[in-house]
Amino acid sequence: MPPSQTDIDEEQLHFSNVISTFQNYANYSLSANNRRRKDLYTLPKADQELLSQLGYRAKLDAVDEAISKNADFLGSVVADPEIFGHDIQDEEDHSSGHSHDHSHGGQHHHGHSHSHGGTSTLKQLVRDWSAEGKAERDACYLPMTEALLSHYSDITENMRRNLRVLVPGAGLGRLAHDVAKLGFASQGNEFSHYMLLTSHFILNQTTAVDAHTIYPYVHSFSNLPTSEALLRPVTLPDVLPSSLPKGVNFSLVAGDFEEIYGSPADPSEPHAGLWDAILTCFFIDTAKNIVNYLRILHAILAPGGVWINLGPLLWHWENNNTHDPSVELSLDEVKTLARQIGFVIENERSLDTTYTNNPQSMLGYVYKAAFWTARKKREGEA
């Protein structure tokens, strides 16, 4: 069904809001830091003097500088938004659409306000495209790619390009990129324009390793052991995004997972048909209706294919203020439901992992993420 004019208008407005969020990052972040400066001046002179001797005032100045550099980077991300076929206008923040965030335990971010869109994107960049994020990536992406290689261990490397792998909720695209790097035909799907614009910039407009420097930790002064932990730079990307095997098909499809993969697709579309593997990483809990998510995953998985899942169950729409429906199941209910829909779940285990965590912070949320591989039940299988 083609999108209605209302859908198109909402999409246009959401896109414009994302652009203006990136453009307004500096104003909001500098304003938050200036609040600290104003608070300093309310203290007794002797206290101000002591804090200045500690280097607090100099630290505030250094944070201003880091914010300006982050703003330059985010500005370059949205320097050419016409690639998405949108007209960009400055609009007020009436953000429709949602970007899902697992970065704070138990906190839900339905959409991004001006003040959070840029900071969240910077942390996602660390996770997906920096050497600093490698430990966190390896905890999540390695078990998934190893399971994929294990499932297709009888396929020679140069034949992997005939196997289609889907990564829904692809974020900034690193897992889908790593799958393509192994030689599989890989497609990521992502709804958030924050992620789509940024991944496009990294994947298509970045031509050197460590081409960019960001300061992802300057937005909160809490739980930091040193000033260096606050101000330290992170360079990215840690790999050349274009360094994929020759002839391997790699794509990112923008849009809602259920709308793109759930309805009978145009057979000529690259996202139509069956998938030899589906990798869901920190994704299934973004469902409003988990039944429909699992039904779609089952329908589009090829016979003999594999569904590989890793993630928690931080139901993103629980207690939402947008009047959206939300179904929230326990882990055992999700697995029972998956079996009822026709999956055979294998290789289950729990994996401890963080999500966009600052490794030098005094606080870190650890998810006991569920990991499994699953296949479609065969005809007549009990």
C-alpha cells in the first residue's frame, strides 16, 4: 500500500527535526555547560578560587572546545542531506518517529529531543565504528557472526555471496558491514534518521581510517574518575568502510521493519523474498507487538535458514506517552511464542554485555542478554 500524504508529511517533518537537532547540538550542549559556569559564580569567592586552582574552570573551557568539535562533526554529517531526497527546512521539534536507545538501564527514550539526539549518536558511533568500542562489539557481534559461519560452515567463502543475510534495526550499520566483510550478501534495515544519516556519512563519505575525532563523554560530569575520562577523544572509523570483498552485495534499507518486510513486497525489490539468515541484535524489544515481529521473521526466513538473536528485553514502548500499544513479555514467554510460531530454538545462552558504555566510568549497566540460534520447523516436525 503506498504511503498516504499524511505519512509523507510526517516523515518529512521527522527528517527536518533530525537535521535541526544535529544543527542545534552546539547551542544545547554549550548552554548546559554554561549552566555549570553560572553555578560556579554563585559560590562564595573563596570556593570559586579553590575550584579554579583544581582546574575546574579550565575544564569547563575545554568542554566548550570539545563540544564545538563535536558540532563540526555533526554538521558534516548533515552537510548534504539532499541524498535522501528531502527538502530541508528549519522546523520546530514536533518529532514523530522513534529512535530506540538501549544505553541507559531502564530508561526509555521515545524519540530524541534536541538535547539528546546528537549525544546519543556520538555514543553509538563509539560502539560501532571506533577501536574503543571493539570490546563491546566483540561481546555482541562476534557470537552472532560465529553462529552464522557455523551454520553455513559447509559453504565455501566465495559462495557466501549467494546467501542473503538481513540485519533489522541495523543502527549505524557495523554488524551488517561485518557480515558483508565475511562475504555474505548483507542488508541492514533501520528506521531512525539519526542512524541513517550518520551511517551514510561513515559508509559512503569517509575515505580514511581515523578520519574523524569526536568527544563523546563531555555531556555528563558524573561518575568520572579523572578529567581525562571526561575529555578523551575517540577517533573513527577503525576500519575502512569501503574495504569489502569485491562483488559482495551490501545495502541499508530505510524504513519501518514491519512495513517493509511484513507486507507482500514487490518481487523486484531487493528486500523481497526469503533470507538465508536474520541477525537481530538488541532489536526484538523495539516491537509494539512482538507476535507480529516473530511472525514476520518466520515468514521471511528461508527453509534451512537461521535466525540469530542477541539482546535484552527493554520493551521500548512500555509506559509510552504517545498512546502506542505495547505488549511486554518475559524471556520464557518470548521463547514459547517463537516455538508456537514455528521456530526451533537451539544454542541458547546468556551473555553479559554493555551498550554504549563509557569504559572509564564509575558506573556501567550490564545486560544479561539472551542469545540463541533458531531455525524454521520442518514440515511434519513436532
